[in-house]
Amino acid sequence: MMQSFLFFSVAFIRVSLVLALFMMALPSSAKMMIKISDAWSPPMPASVSVRAGYFTVSNIGKAEVILTHARSPFFEKIEIHQTNNDAGVMSMSALQSVVIPVADTLHFTPSGLHLMMMGLNRPLLDGAEIPIQIFFSNGQFVQFNMQLKRGYANSVTHTQSSINVCSNPIVGIAG
């Protein structure tokens, strides 16, 4: 009996030590704190396989974060885009990344930053939720749902009270 107790005690100490070392080895970026709100996409005809995605992302952590890309099982490809107005001529350009400084908020809107979601692989009905993962340069990601909503396509600013879709995003480490 004493041998089993000793064996389990030693095993417990080893596991605790490994976990403690792992936690100490995590970079400070592991404490990334991101808040997602107002995630929506306007509905389109079923024949349209490209959609735009809008949301607000706030960095409430202690270090700047760099948003590098996004994914969804509903689309073959998602790019971060910026709408540009050059002397009244509107255009879009793909961005490799977007920096979100400490204590700052970025609004992904119809006339600015947005997600360009391409290659829709299933039908979407009004009110459907699109699962989205946004990834950061530190290897972490945030997972949230973007709701298909009518009536927001011409609106540039959105408040959390008007669309309360993702109050609890999931933060994880990509692996």
C-alpha cells in the first residue's frame, strides 16, 4: 500500500512540475484578450458564392495583436479586405494582416475593413449562423458566430445592443 501511495505521489509531483514549467514557458501573448461583437453578414441570393463579413474586434489585453487570417467550414477561402475610396472610385484590396493596438477597437464595416468570404459550400438561410475563426500572429485564434441578418447592409456603424450575436467568443491556441 505504501508503495502505491509513493508511486502516485511521485507521479503527481512530476505532472505538476511539467505543467508548471509549461505555464512558465508560455509567452506573454498567451494572455491575449479579444472581445468580438456585432458579427453579421448580409444575406445574398443563393447563386452568390461570395459574402462579406462584418464585426467589431477589441483588444482588451496587455499587448498588441496582429490578425493574420480567418477560416470557416462554410467557405473555401476567407481574406481580410479593405475598401478604398480614391477620388470617388471605390476598390478593394486584400490585406496580409491587421494590427490591433492595446486598448483599441477595429470595426469591420461595409465601407472599410471586412472579411471577404469566398466559395460558399452550403446554402445559407436568413438568420443562419456562420462559424468563423480569426487567427493571430501569436498562434492563437478566436472563434465566434456571424449571423446572417437583413437590414444592416447600408449601415456603417453598429452597436452591440442592435446585434448581440457573439458575447462569448472562444479563445484558443492553434495547433
